[in-house]
Amino acid sequence: MKFSEFKKNIDEGLKSNFSNDESAEKLKNLEAILNIVNTINRSLILDDVLELVLKNAIRLTQSERGFIVLQNETGHLEFKLGLNDENENLPKQMFEVSTTVVEDVFYNGQSIFIEGAQSDATYDPTKSILKLDLQTILCSPLITNEKKIGVIYVDSKRLHKIKVREITGTFEILAGQAATAIRNAQLYNGQINAYNALQEANAQLIQAERKVLKSGIDAEIGQSLQGLVHLALLETESLLRVIEKTHEDYELQNHLDDVVFDRLKLKTKVAADSIRNIQKYAQVLLETSITNLNSVDNDLNRTIQSVIKYLSPLKKFASVTFTTELNPIPPCTFDPEQIQHLLVHLITNSVDAKNNATITIRSFQKENSNYVEVQDDGPGFPEKFKSNPNTIFNLNNNGYGLFLCKSIVDKHKGEIKIIHIHKGALVQFSLPVKK
């Protein structure tokens, strides 16, 4: 029954004349239901709605206790709330009811009302009903928009005469209105959970973007370092040639020209400035990239999965295919932020080499170490590193990114190396496992 129809019936009942106590009792119950519905519809907090519904159901039916069970995501009935007639919570372990009654009501979609349950053979009084010494049972399905969402159940050990016609209609109306309120609260709760999940995902994406940005900054600074080193070398070599030429002229002419002297000072100044800039960039890298470790016992597989989860939605990685071969490995001690940063560097290198790369990340244990391999199907490492691949981690060979990766692994007392494969690139690093 819709709430508008229900209220209309009550209003019409109030206007009509009733001639006996039965009609008065019925109208009293309907007014009570209206007040209950007004109360439960004021809240969208699921726990509050469940408590209001059950508390009023117990009071309305003069029962000793009540329970609400709702259908979970797997389709099974799940205990949600239990109360006694003093509004005290009944824990889940006290959820002892006639499961036959509850299941029949839910799956058949029909209410059940039992008076004198000890003598009602329909529900096998030799079992739960007899054990619990129950006399009165009222149970209705919670149905909204023709969909069953659960069951409301109340019972009592007292045998009190039920006016079946009135109490049946009243309790079913309450169950119908309660189902709508509960469903609305569930939808609201789902929206809140979805919003919180979205906020968390957004925070994780921001964190991932910062890591990628930091990786990009490291690469940019590495390139700047290379340029500055190259400039410093050129200027130093030029200075050396000037000095050599001046030395020859000095030996021939036995004097030093002022113009030559000015050139010497200028070249020396340029070289010194370049070296100072190199020192500044190096200091920035050391302060921002290689921080003190905050090592704790962690699950390396979970860290790998979190990095993939964070990077996958980013535009830079939209065309990347991630595959994993993560074997069971024991926990080990490492700094999650540093290892995430290491993985971001390796993955970003693969994407820079091939934007639609297939990147496979493996994990396995060997002896006293956990191993991680990051492999791609890109062009691989330059030919010059194939004879001695691990020189790629040197700062003067390949910028700062892989040098930083090696620094992180070294600080964890692990190892990192390049493994030669027929196609693509493969980097393997290991972290020690406590004995």
C-alpha cells in the first residue's frame, strides 16, 4: 500500500463513526502506524531506520523481542539488528529464531502469524519453537517495488490473545512502509559509500600523478645534469686549450697579453658556474628523491597491485596493457613509498620507450629474497649496454632515473640488474627476507 493511500484510509476512518471497540482498536493501530511511518521517514541513516522500525514493531505487537534480517549481495538472509522490549540490543549470537518461519516468509513472500506456537504442528514445535519456548510469532516480508529485501520478525514467550484480523493488517502495513524506508536508506548508504570510494580513488589518483610527476621531474633534472656536465666539459677543455696556447706563447714571447688573460678569466668563470649549477641540481635530487627509509613489514605483491591500480586510469598509461604473474611470497621489510616510486620509474621508462607497451610484472621468492621483474615489449636497451648491461645504472650513462632506482634498492640492501631478453627490456630487483 502506498503511503498516500494509507494516510487517506486513516483520514477517512477518522471522519467515519465507529460503533464498537474493534473499530476503535483498528483505528488506534492505524494512527500508531502513521506516527511510526512519519518518524522512520525522517532519517536516511540505515542503522537509525532499522532501530526505529524494530522498536516500534515490538511495541505495537506487545512482543518481547524482534529481529530484522536483510538480503545480502549473495542473495542470502543476513542478521542486521535485534532488540528486546526494553530497547536493548541483542547481539548476533542471540539470533535464535525459527529459521523455518523466517525462510518461508521470505521465499514465499507471505506473512505468518502464529498464536500458541507450542501447539502448532505446522512448524515442527519439537525443534526451534519448542526449544525457545515461544508462544507468539509474527513475521512479515519486507517488500518494496515488488522486490523482497528481507524479513521483520517478532516473538514472545507469553501467550496473549491476538486479534488476528487487526494485527495482521497493521503489522503488514508497518512492514510495507518499513521496507520502503529501509530501501531508501540502503540507497542513500550506497551513495555515501560510492562518494567515499570516489573521494578515496581521487586521492589515490592525485598521489599517483604526483609520483609520475616526480618521476618526470627526476628525468628532466637528469637531462639538465647531462647538459650541464657536457657544457662544463666543453668549457674546461676550451680553457685547457687556451692555457696550453698561452703557455706556448709565454715561452716564445716571455709575456702574457691582457686579452688572453681576460679570456682565461671568462672561460674559468663559465666552467665554475656550470659546476655550481651541477652541484645545485644534484642537491635537489638528493633532497627530493633519496629520503630516509621508513621501512615496515609489508606485502610486496600488494604494493605492486596498488601501483598498477593507481597508474592505470592516468592518461599517460591509457594505452598500456598490464599483466601480472604474482606468486605467493613472504612479507619483507621495505619502505612502501620508495618501492612505489621505484616501480613508477621502471613502468614510466617502459611507456616512454613505447606508449602502448605490454608490461608484465612478476614476483617470486628465491632463497632469502623476494624478486620482482618488470618486463616490456618495447625496443629494449641501447646496444652499447648489452655487453655490460648493469653500467646503465651509472649516473653518467643514462641520466638519473635508473641511478635513483639503484639507490633505492641499495638502501634496502637488495640488488637490481638488467636481464638480456630477445625483445623488450627486463629489469629485476630483489629485497631481502628476514630469516
